[in-house]
Amino acid sequence: MRSLAPVFTVVTAIFVLWYLAAVALNSTWAYDKAKRADVTLTFSQMVADTLAQDKPLLPAPHQVAKEIWKTTVLKKVTSKRSLIWHGWITLSATLLGFAMGTGLGTLLAVGIVHSRAMDMSVMPWVITSQTIPILAVAPMIIVVLNAVGISGLLPKAVISMYLSFFPVVVGMVKGLRSPDMMQMDQMRTWNTSPATVFWKLRLPSSMPFLFTSLKIAVAASLVGAIVGEMPTGAVAGLGARLLAGSYYGQTIQIWSALICAAALAASLVAIVGVVQKVTLKRMGMAA
Amino acid sequence: MTWVFGVLVFWIAAWLLNVRLSKLPKSPVIALLVPAIFGITLMVIWEAVVRGMEISPVLLPPPSAIAVRFANSLPTLWVDFVQTVIKGALSGYIIGCGAAFLTAVAVDRSPFLQRGLLPVGNFVAALPIVGMAPILVMWFGFDWQSKAAVVVVMVFFPMLVNTVQGLQSSDHMQRDLMRTYGASYPQALMKLRLPAAMPFIFNGLKICTTLALIGAIVAEFFGSPIRGMGFRISTEVGRLALDMVWAEITVAALAGSAFYGGVALLEKSVTFWHPSQRG
């Protein structure tokens, strides 16, 4: 609660800056229009005009809010102009990729923790894999997978998977190794098998690490899904809305898709956060 | 079929070799050799599968074809590299990380602003900022300035959050010691808090290397002059010249690894005192 006031101040400051920037950036066009119509604008007229243009350089927050309201609440969900419809397409690719990434990441982490050879040979490549700007290659993956006949959700999910498996591997390796010597020794005195050590000790103690990684992974896989939608010819999804908006100069549409993506990211991270809280509480590990 | 069978044998042999090697006592040579063998194995599997299954080069060119293409089009690749990495990514990286660092130091004196900025910064850092690319390309034109702008926006918040956290990381005892010495604010900042923040700052810098490359390349999809890695990738995909695309990916991977490695080396020399570097 202590941080409510500061956060509110910062957010307000961002909005004020946004309005100021909107006026500053859009004023050129407003003056241009006035000159052509042979009228001189007073300052207040100019401001009013900059905040109500059709294709402004930077739309004002209320214009974006209006567009979002129009394309979510007022449109039917099945309509191709509904942001909810586009959002759902992005969301389903995100979730599929997130699930695949989490699965792959956990499997790799289990292998790495249990086999020294795997640790030494795979781990450096896992890290290298992230220095490759995969998003940049996304169009190729999409086009190639399309050519093989795989289209729709899966290609986008593959990109999401690639982005989301890395935090999970790193977090899970750390987590599965987090039980300390004393606990491992205790297990050994009980003569437990490696499988039991894994299920009873390693996995439970990795949970806090897993959830921290999952929060990063879910945000990353949304980015992957959005970028994955761009090269498919701007058919559907939030990424397609961004691309179509940039082709036709529909800045308000770009911003509304962007804000929706942001809201989606925020709620996904929040959901993981809630699951984390509940799980850790039931396991008796809540901080 | 012989290809597939042969590669299976090779794979198993390489894996057994790695298992053997990893049981030997630790040494830098082995730490390099094991992943190298694994990487070579992956390449061999790739080559053999493409040849054995007769996969069309339009879908997946074998590594040898990519290497040939890479060697043959060095001038083009170099032009693209300069346009995207040096002009776009690097300048944006320096401006963005520098601005974030200065902002963090500026808000450092006000706990009120810090408490406000940290959650907002964390929130923004999780957002799909790449989506800003079309807008920034619209504002700054098609040349490298718009790419640098995308990079600045992408790296700013991760860097800001890390630096702000780092500046808070010195503990109470140390700060109290500074106070008993009668150190002024700039002195305490320079002698204690900035050095203590270095591991966090470098963490941010390392995260930002990949973000910078991604930002610069993705921004080129929304409009670019007729050079640049993103431009080349999107046009060559259209022409189905997949070997050229893979050559660009190789450049991107090399540039990304070198960038990351460079920052990691710098980190090693600056934060030599940190436990994670001594181990």
C-alpha cells in the first residue's frame, strides 16, 4: 500500500507527458491544415485539433481508449474488427507456445541436473541459443512451416516456445539444485532412489524458482506470438493489427492493439503470480 | 537410409565420448571440448538428415550449402551488418542504456520516485515493446535512426529497473559506515553504491544485448533502405533463397554472441570481486 501513491504519481506523469507529446507532435499537421483553409488558429483551437485528428502522429490517450471501447465492447466477438477476436488468436498461440516451452524447459533442466555430460554439452548451447535474435528469424520459420503444410497456431507457438523455454531451463536448473547438502545427505541416509529424491525434494524446492521463470516466460511467449503474426500476411491476431495499422497509417489502431497487448501481458503475468501465491501457500513456502 | 543409420551411429559415439570426457577432472579444455563435440554432432545430424531424407533446399538447406553461401556473399553480409548492428543496434544500445543509467542515478535520491518507478518499470519491461516498431519507423523514417529509436525504447526499462535495484543493493551497515566517515552523497555514490550496483548493471547490460539486436532487426521489417539484416531476411524469404537467410542468421548469431561475450568479459574485469566471478 505504501507504494500506491508513488506509482500513481508516476502513472499520472506518464499520461501528462503523453498528452503534451501528442500536442507537440500533431501541431505541425494542425497548422498545415489551417494554412490551407486560410484560417489562423488560436492556441486553444490548435490544442483541440491535435487531440482529435483522424490519423495523428501520436493519438491522445482518450482517442485510444475510445477505439478500444469501440472494438471490444461495441463489436461482436466474432467480427474481424473485434480486438477480442484478434486478442484471442494471439492468446491461444501464446498459451500453446508457453506450455510447450515450459515442458521442453523442464525436461532439459531435469536432464541437465541428472547428467553431467548433458550439463556440460547442452547448457552452453542453451545460452548461445538466446543470443540469436530469434524474433528476427520468425518470418522464415513461419514461411517454411507453412510450406510443409503446418499452418495456423503451431508455427507461432514454435516461436513462443523458443523464447519461453530459456528462462524455464535456467530457473529450473537453479531450482532443482537448490536443496542444500544437509537435505541431500538426509535423503542419502534414508537410502532414497534418485527418483524419490527428485519427486520429494528437488521438485518441491524448485517451485519458487519455477514461478519466477514462468512469469518471464509467459511475457516472452506473448512477444513471440505477436511477432510471429506479422509475416503471415496480416490476417489475424494483435501482431497483424499492428502491421495492417502501419501499412495504412492507422495510428489509433496501432496504439489500441499495442495497449491490448500490454493489458494481455499484464494479466498473464498477474495470473501466474496468483497461481504462484496459492501454490506456495499450500506448500507452506509462502514468503 | 544409410545416411540416417550412419548418423545414428555417429550420434551415439559422440555422446559416449562426451559422457567419458565429462567424467574426467575439470579443466578449461574439457569445458570447451564437450560443448564443441555436441555442436558438431548437431551439425552432422542436420547435414545427414537433409541429405538422407532428401529435404528440398528451399525448406532447409544443409549447413554446407549455408557455409558456401556465407563465404560467397561476404560483401553483402558486411554491408547489412554495418547497417543493422553497428548503426542501428549499437548506437541505440549506447543511447538507451546510457539514458536509463542516468535516469536511475537521478531518481536515486528520491525514494518516493523509486517506489513509483520500480513497479511501473517492471511492468513496462514485460510488455511487448517490439510492437512500438511500426510507430517509431513512422516517426523517424526508414533509415537507421528509427532502428536505433526502437532499440532505445526496448532497452530502456530493463536497464532502468536493474540499475535502480543495483543502487539499492548496498546494505545498511556499509551505508552507515559511509556516514560515519562523513562521506558526502556523491562520494558515497561513487565509492560504495555504484561499485555495489555493478553486478546488477551488468545483468541489465547483458539482457539488453539480445534485445538490441532483436529490436534493430525487427524494426527493419516495417520499412528500411535496401540494406540491413532484417530487410535481407524478409526479401530473401520472399525469393525462397533460404541459404542466404541462414547466412544472415549466422551473422546475427555471431554478432549476438560476440556482443554478449564482450559485455561478459567487461563484467569480469569490472566485478572481479563478486562471488559469482571468483567461483
